[in-house]
Amino acid sequence: MGISIEQAIIHEISQDSQGQMRCRLRPQPLLNTHAVETMLEELHQTYSGKAGKGFGFFGTHDDDGEANSAFSDALTGYRKGDLGFVEFSG
């Protein structure tokens, strides 16, 4: 794999019958097993092989046009050690 994985977590996002979105957060990271490494390798190959790689981005503004720094602030907190991985991911 072209990247090094230190921790991985999977949260569930689903839509109920009324169209409401739900997010169920996993309380802890996945164990670093061969199965997890294989899954992440396949995921990495799938997305890195796409032409244009237009599969998502983090916006810089909210719907009202105001700057949205929530992700940037959380990433900074995680990298400084002020925020744990599970808290950062949720």
C-alpha cells in the first residue's frame, strides 16, 4: 500500500424509511488484523485507480457561506494530541 495505516475505524451512516439520515459511531478503532489491512488495501486501490479521483472533498464553507473550520480544527487537535482518534473520527 502506498500509505501507512496507524488506526482505522468504520462508522455506519444509514437512511431510515422516512428518509432521515442516521449515524452510528463505532466506540473504538478496528483491530489491526490481516483482514483489516486487506480491506484497506482494496479500498485504497479502488479509489487511487479512479480517473479524476472526484470521490469527495471537505468543503471550506457552510451552506450559509460562512467559513467552516470544524474539520480543520479537529485535525489540528488530533495531530497535536489534544483529541483522541475516536473523538476525531466522530
